[in-house]
Amino acid sequence: MEIPSKYNPVEVEDKWYKYWMDNKYFHSTPDEREPYTIVIPPPNVTGVLHMGHMLNNTIQDILVRRARMTGKNACWVPGTDHASIATEAKVVNKLNAEGIDKYDLSRPEFLEHAWEWTHKHGGIILEQLKKLGASCDWDRTAFTMDEIRSESVIKVFVDLFNKGLVYRGVRMVNWDPAAKTALSDEEVIYKEMQGKLYYLKYKIVEEAPSDSPEGEQEGASYVTIATTRPETILGDTAVCVNPADERFSHLKGKRVLVPLLNRSIPIIEDEYVDMEFGTGCLKITPAHDINDYEIGMKHNLPSIDIFNDNGTLSEKAELYIGEDRFEVRKKIVAELEKAGNLAKIEDYTNKVGFSERTDVIIEPKLSAQWFLKMEELVKPALENVMNDTIQFHPPKFKNTYKHWMGNIKDWCISRQLWWGHQIPVYYLPDGSFVCAESAEEALVMAKEKSGNADLTAADLKQDEDALDTWFSSWLWPISVFDGVNNPENEEIQYYYPSSDLVTAPDIIFFWVARMIIAGYEYRDEFPFKNVYFTGMVRDAQRRKMSKSLGNSPDPLDLIKKYGADGVRVGMLLCSPAGGDLLFDEGLTQQGAGFTTKIWNAFRLVKNWEVDSHIEQPEHSKLAIEWFKNKLGEVVETLNAQFDSFRISEALMTVYTTVRDEFSGWLLEMVKPAYQKPIDAKTYAEVLDLFDQVLRLMHPFMPFITEEIWQLLEERKEGESIMISQLPKAGEYDKELLATFEDVKEAVSGIRKIRKDKNIAFKDTIELSAQKGDKGFDETFNSILIKLGNISELTLVDEEVKGAASFRVKSSNFYIPLEGFIDVEEELKKLEEELKYTKGFLTSVMKKLSNERFVNNAPEAVVAKEKEKQADAESKIKVLEERIASMK
């Protein structure tokens, strides 16, 4: 069989992914096996693959492939999220480019464009995941706005409404002026910004004639307030001071004039005011600040909304009508200065809220919205994470979760968008409303409610708002198996609850918490047993990867360059659970280098000539026995690492097993001499061990392992490593493994002397072994002879004069150097080493002779120093004897 000298990832990956798909290895249906279920965190339908997706989906694929190979019925459900805000923004931009305004269209017309966009772009990211090797059950691909998911969302809204948990109210919300919709608190990203603090003077009206031009009257008195948003003074309805602040006690009951408008507003007192901030006086704008809103409610103040939905000033502002809020800021500062109302401006750093979706500065805004009461809903979801019924990996995120769930507010679930699930509330002509799953059902309810049998569908108007996108994705583990519409169906009964969830910690509130809430509300059970939180993928400077910074490579370019297996390994080499991954392209290069090493090991084995007439050598028999036991230890280690979700550690276990134990030791031990054949028994056993090693590697590196596994021996049509069984944990000889570590150390000692003395490996050498107190196991002598190219190995009772030596535990090994070295040069080296070792011993003895150290240091530390003393004294004795013998 001709094996290519180089591994070609592109050709191999396309070939085997098609093979897996054609044979439907990814597909799952309920059967008698134990299910293993993962639901994909649905990426935005508008999205393309980025580095975070790569990390997250690599981990999911490792888990699901491993589950298949342990005999479980693995089901990995893929899908996408309709992403209301992001998708609507994309569609609006597309329409604008075509000269079409969204509001010139009817809702159905706009939705036609949105669906067209979705069908065109919606599957891109899922196709890209296939390049990574993702073994999702693509037959189950779901979309949060497909028929089943949409019906589920509407049914749940109606159910919660009927339970009295959904209500409509006017509240202060986070408003996105670009998307023209409300946002939840979790969709606001706070950024530190360098801004200005403006000190503005408000005239106290009782102390000057109200008809005098402001700022010009003699003896006029003012209060000065500090604000970062001078444009909002147009919505001021009070000035507030702390009742304990004696500086302003004389202002009680007085009024001031709003600059530029000369609107008279009261001075009120409230303990909320921080006497240390600014001037100690606070302007109150109830319509545009959540804290001002609370104070306004408490003091029965009017609320003046000065902003339009798009962030321009409304008619209620009286000035700058229709102009953008930030342009107004520039203009109003100049006007305030001109009018004598600007006292000073200072630089000021503060945190400003930005929309997570559109990256514009949000506006606090009073708005009529739909809310979901959360206080009772969260209780089982909080309890069952804190008691580890649901386990977080790493567990540190339990504290984050507890804090948020313990301080939760009602969820604003309505969005002023057309793309999304339209809220199933229908308004009657008199302003009352009904909530129903369909317009037909709503009409029946409306007739009953109004007592008007003549009502028609045309008399009802459905609420214009859409539901928050997360209101569909919180049902994801249930709705992907149609568990809302058909709660007793076979699939939801079999696959729910799912096994593990892999996600990023930044959506612990948006998604993880809410799925747990929904799980207990609609299935009375958790939605998943384990949550594995990946870290953030950052660059070497610890910056978050983003297109704007230009520090994020295209994952598909990486796959093309290094192969999917190389990229998968590179992503995981330094990715502990919950810890940020500092990505360096060198990691994927290292991953690609590992695939090359595996390929070269395969080529080495398959190019050996096999002779069935040769008896198995002792060194090969021992090597096979050792590696079989080593595999038992490795399998046990891997099982423990996967059980505790130490997935990067599991990769390193496989990595070092293949690189060091299999390639570096086993193959070297059994490798036949140059141009000589290998015996058939050893060859067959090596192929079997290679097969087992490939299976352990497969979840991490699916493509190269399938390629080699298929070439390792003749396979039948339809066979695949991905549906083979992983090696099972069993008994292994720990003593044998410990002994073999001594053998490896001895081989390393031989190799070091060869290197230090420039003795070529092709030259045979003699080796003498002097057993120490702990003895030396002669069982593996044949290994030493093979790997050390030893012509003769003898046991001795005393030191061999004039020989180079090394020590393994208490046994000494000697290699005669006659004919190999320059005696004078060797003596010089030994004397330098003796001098260094004596100096080291002196420093150790100085520490041990210090009574304070010996009496106060931990017992283990003192013991370690005494061990250093014994080692140094032993080494000095050996060196002195060696020098004496050479002289």
C-alpha cells in the first residue's frame, strides 16, 4: 500500500465528513441505550463562524463523539437563533440601500424581506461548523422562528399570562435609539468613557423678578448642579438636595428656573442625593434616568419625555426639536454659556451604557412594555444550582449566578420590532385586550369578554411588539424536542433532560439561568446536568478578539492552513474551563505539527516488512506488555478528567501519551533494525495498540484518526472509528509501570553519556549495573540493550574504575569510556562538577545548621533539605572515586 509522505487535511476532511454524513452516523433516534444529549447554543442566524464558536463547538464535539464511543445514544441538536435586533438591523440596512424605508412597508411586506434575508444567510454558520468536524444531527436542525418553536413560544406566553405572571406596565427601560426598541438590563454593556462634567446654574426665582432677563439681574441667587448630560435639562421637573445638607437648608420650599426654558420647578429634599458628588444638588429628570424616575414617583413629579424613539429631541423638549441628542449637547452648552448659566466644565470619567446589539449609547426611557414576574419563577432554578443538582464547571460561577438570581428584576419581554414572535395579545375597540394562541381564539374570547357577538376579526388589533429573542431560546432544550406543544412525546421523554451544556459565561443570565427557570416551570426538572463554561478567546495582549481591532483570524482560513484537527488541538492546548484562552497562531501550528507526528508514526509502522517466521524478541514482548498497562492507566486518567470536565488536561494526556509513550518509547522499542523485518506477532500487537490509541484520540482529532484507522487494516463498508468503542478502564500493573519509569531513566542516562562524550549511537557500548539497596530489576535488561545499543550488560558488585556513570535511585550504571574520550578533558569536567557539588552541599549545610530554620520551618521543608544533603554527599563520593580511578 502506497502511503503519501505528507498528510493532506483538505482532501481527508472533505472525504470523511461526506462519509459520516452519507452513513448517518450523526443521526439519533430513541432506543434502549442511555441517551447523551447536547443542544447547541444557537448562533445568530446572521452570524458567521468566529473564534469563540470554534472553541465552544470543538468542546461540544469532543464530548458528543466520546459519548458515542462509550456506547451511548448521542444526540447533538444544532440550530440558529432569529436574533430579532441584529437581523432586523441587517434587513433595514439592506432596504435603505435599495431606497426603501421600513415604515413605508406593512409588517407582512417587511417580514417577506426578513425571511428572504434569513433563507439566504441563515445557514452559513452551520455549514462552516461542518468544516470544523461538528458531528451534529443535522436532520434535527431547528430555528427559533420555525413552526414548532414559534408555536411553543406563543403557547408559553399565553400560559404565563393566564397564570398572572405576565403584565403590561409603564416602566423605565433601556432604550436603543438605533434599533428603536427596549432592551433588558443584561443587553446593556457598560464602557468607561472620558467625558465632561458640566456645572450649571439654576436661578432661585423668589430672589429676583421673574420678568428680568436671567443672569442679568443684580443680586440674583443660583443653585449650581453638576451633570454629564446637559441636554436633559429640558426634561427637568425638580432640583433635589439631601435634607441633612446644611448648605441648602435655606432653599427648602423654594423653586428654581430651568435654564433657557425659564420653567419653574420645585426644590425637593431626598436622602438619595450624595452630598459629596458634584455640588450636592441634583437635577431630577424622571423620564430619562432610572433613579430620577424613582424619586419622581416618590415625590409625585411630572415626567417630560424629551426624546423621540430615534434619539432626536421631541416637541416636549421645546428647543432643538428633531435634532440628534449629541448634536444638541454641543449646541446647548454654548447657549448655556451665553446665557450665563454655565459655571464651569471639568473632565470626567464615567461608565456609559451601550446597546450590546447596535453599539449605540442607550437612553433610559419611560415606556409601556410587557414584563414577566420573576420572583417566584427563579426559586427552584436558584436552589438546584446552589445544591449542585445542576453542576457548574468551574464552580466559581455559582456565586455570579447566585448574585444575579438573588437580585433579579422582572423581565422586560417586549421589543419594538417586527422580526420576531408577535405578542399574542389582541386589543378590542374599547382598549381592553385578550391573550390567545391564535386570532380565531382571540375573537371568541373577545366576543365573550365584550358581550358583543357581532365583533369580527377586523375589530381586533394585535399588539405590535415582538417578544425578546431570549424568550424563545430559554425554551430551547424543551422546544427542540417539541416538548412544549407535545409534552408527552417519545423524544422529549427520552432526550430530556439533556446531559451537558457548553457555553460562555457572558450569557449566564441571558440564557443559562432562563433555561433552568423554564426547565423547572415546564418539565419540573433541570434542562441539563452539567454546565461547562468556556473562557473568552483573547489575543496575546489579552484583548477580546474583534473585527474592529483586526486581531481575530478567520477560523476557516486557519482550518485551510493547519487542518481542522490542528486547529482543534491548538484551541484546546491552553483553554481551561472558565479561563480565557490567549490565542496564538503558534498553537494551531503546534496542533498541525502533532498531526504530522501521528502521520509519520503511522508511515513508520506500515512500512515495516513483516516476517511470520521470526520469533518475537524479548524486548518487544516486554514493550507490548508495558504499553498495554500504560494504556490502562491512561484510560483511567482520561475518565477522571472528563468526569470533572478538565478537557484541556484530557487533551494533554492524549497528546503526551501519543508523542512520548507511543511514538517515543513503544515504537522505538519494537522497531526492527535497519532494513530488517519485524516479527508478525509484535506487528499485529502494535497495530492493535495503534488502533486503541487512535480511538482515544478520535474525539479530539476526528479526521486524521479516521484516515489512519481505515488504512491500518482492511475495513468493511460502513465501518468507522467514530462508532467504534473506546478502550475501557481495567486493572493494570502499577508496579510494572513504576519499574519501567526506572528503565526509561536508565535509557536516558545512557543517551546522555553518549551525547556528552560524543559516542555515536551506531557504536556499541558496554554497560555494567551495580545494584543498590532498592535493587535493580533485571526483567527489562533487553530493553536497555536494545535502546542503548549495548554489546554486553553485566552485573557488578563494585565501582568500575575509569567509566562514566549515572545513578537511578540507588543503583549505579557504568559505561567504560576507553577509546571514546580524552582523559584529561574528562578529568577537568569531573573536577568542575565536584567543585560545584561541594559548593551546593555547603549552602545546604549552612541552612541545616541554622537552628531557627530547623525549628520553625515545616517538617517537609526540613526533610527536603536533608534529602538534598544526602544526594549531594553521595554524588561527591561518586565523583571523587571516579576522579581517583581515572588518575
